[in-house]
Amino acid sequence: MCLAIPGKLLEIFDENGLKMGTVDVNGSITRACLEYVPDIQIGQYTIIHAGFALKIIDEEEAAESLKLWQELIESGAFQPDEDCPSPESL
């Protein structure tokens, strides 16, 4: 099972005609396509899934989502696998 993970947009750039961004996901840096969130600005938070930013969220929602994700991992209710890494490994 893969879940969308919140991250903070650090940089916006163009790649092959696509709006792309560098996103900090719980301390790990990843790239994401920003085409679905054309109004996003540096410093805003977004939900990332399969390399795509899906929607803009506020900082409070991002923090709550990361907290719940960590609680699932710690409880053993969810085990990240190789296809869907934990937020720490992104």
C-alpha cells in the first residue's frame, strides 16, 4: 500500500517543459512534478504521491499527517515496503 506524504516546497524549476519542484519530506529531499498544483509557491506544503504534488496543504495539516504516519509505523500497524518507502527514506 502506498500513501501520499506531505512535504515543503523548497525550489521550483522547469524540466522538459514541466513545472517541477524540490520538496523536503520529513528531512529528506525529493523531486516532484508540480503540474497538478500550478499555484504552489516556495515554502508551501503539498501532498506527494508517486512523484506528483497532488494538492496544497497548510503547515498544520502537514505536521498532523506526518505525526499520524509515524504513529502507524511505531505501532506496527503499517510496515513500509520497498515500493512505498517511509517518509524518512525519501
